[in-house]
Amino acid sequence: MERSTMIDASTVRLGRLGPLLLLGQLAWAAPGAASGTLLAALLAGVTPAHKVGVFTAYAVAGAVTSAAGTVLGGLLSDRTRSRLGRRSPWLLGSASGRGWPRCLR
């Protein structure tokens, strides 16, 4: 039995997309790693005796807030019905909410 030489188009697209996804993850993770390192250095100067406990409290609070925010944001966006769609009003609102402080400078 002869093997087919045709290549599935979805395999080719994923092959090209893989390095870009890796690059996106690295671009997302690098600032997070840098901020964690900078926070640890800042806490070492402010509270040297309790730096591990304070850093742990910040990390736990950030993780809980992120998990709750992700679930709540997904729930709200799934229930949203508008002429712009389900996600677009939330994206526009968050972009404008985060953009207005830049206008104050």
C-alpha cells in the first residue's frame, strides 16, 4: 500500500503558528518574571526580616485576584448580549478604563 504524499493544511498552519505562540508566551512571561524579581529586591530593602512572608502574601493575593477576575470576567462576557458582540464591549471598556490615566500626564 502506497502512502499518500499530501500534507494536511491544518498541520502546516500549526507548524508555522507554533514558534509565534512560543514567542508570545515568552513576551508575556518576561515582564512577570522581572516584576517578581524587582518586588523581591524592593521588599528586601523595606522589610528585610519579613521579606519572604510579605512576598508570599503579595503572590497569593495576586494569584487569587487573577483567578477570581478571570472566572468573573468570563462569566460576565458570556452573559453579555449587545450589538457589538459578547467580548467587544468588555475589551473596549477595559481599554478605555486603562487608557484614561495616560491622558492625564
